[in-house]
Amino acid sequence: MSSDLPPPSTNLPEDEGLPRRSFLRFAGYTAFGWIATATGLTLLESPINTLFEPINQRVEAMIFNPQRLIPEFPLTAIEPDKLIVNSFRLTPILDPITFRLEITGAVANPVSLSLQEIQRFPKVSMVIRHVCVEGWAAIVQWGGVRLADLLQLAQLKPTARYVYFESADGYFGSWDLASATHPQTLLAYEKNGSPLPVENGAPLRLASPLKLGYKQSKWVTRIVITEDFLRAQNNQLMKGYWEDLGYEWYAGL
């Protein structure tokens, strides 16, 4: 199956644009990281990564409990200055008035929602730790709508397995359906009690305590539900911008 996803861009989320070796410093945060460390495996080396990535996915999927809530922090724990933004990157400017979020693919009811329509859904606020693969972290309050609520509106087909996210800057990524529909996976439009800043992904970005930062796309404009991983014209799997370069796909915490 060919993909209509846009080509990847260099305008990436807060913790992107990092050298591959930086990932190794943070391998222990994933379910497979401790296995790789204990056995001396270099997680991103090819062909080792290609060989062990399916094992990694299965191990993390078995550990993951879609009903378990991740402990959150009190408002007093927020670290407003620790969420790093690389200001030299180009930032897309999206008009919140004309903005639309599309949900398509393996759904019975494709939808196109304005930001105002999204904000009519029940608002969820959570204070969680955003963990970057480079080795830094920040406790942030995110406010927004549960992704599961929007996907329920689109009426996923029984064969749905993966959720792709397209961003206004050309970035793209994919999640497993169980993580995407977890009650603490949000499409956020607020940060620390205020409207989401443009540099942090306004008007809409992913926020969740389940995944590393490079999975949490900013400036999300389109969600595509699929039954399998998408493939490029050369028949290569397309899992995400960094994942296609060798980073772990599941990237669970």
C-alpha cells in the first residue's frame, strides 16, 4: 500500500534533530533498553536494530497495560523552563480560526474538525513528565482532548491497528492503537494552563506520559488510521521520521 504522507521535514519537535548516539544514553527508559544494555547490544546499529525491533515491540506491548494510569504530578511540580525548544528551526504558523484536523483511513466516519469543535469535547488536564531521548526531561501541564474521544467519533473499523500523525511541518509518526487510545494520550491545546505556544506545537500536539518525546508530534493536522504499516513507493515501511532512520518504533516509557 502506498502512502500519501508528506515527505519528512527538518522542522522537528522539541527533542528531535539529535545524533543517533544520543538515543543510547536513554535506552534504559524503554522496555527493551535494559535487555539491550545487559547483553551489550547497540540498539540502533543495523542490522541488529532490524533484527530485534520486532522483539522489542512484542516485549513492550506485553508490558503495556491499556487500563493502567501513569501517576501524575501536582501543579507545584511543574518545571516551566525545562521544556527545551530549539529556536533555530522553522516553525509553521497555523491560523487557529481556519485550522482543521482530519481523521481518515480505516474509519467508518471520516471527520474534519475545527479547533473550536475539538475544544467542545471534555477537557482533560494532566501534569506529566515529558522525557526526551537526548537525556533531559521536564514536568509539564498539558490540557486538551483525549485522542480516544476523537477516534470514537470517527468510528474505527475492527481491523484498525495503527495511528499515523501528520504535522504541518512535514513531520510524521505512528503509534500502536492501544497507546493512542489510552486515557492519558491527549491532543493538547494548552500548556501550563495557558494556550499552547506556537513553538510547542499550536494549535494541536500530542501529549502523553506513555512515549518518548520524539513520538509526540507537534502541529498535528491529520490522523490516518491504518490496518498495517504504510509503505513508500519503494515498498519500504514508513513508521515515522526518526523510526525510519533507525530509532525504536514503540518508544514506550
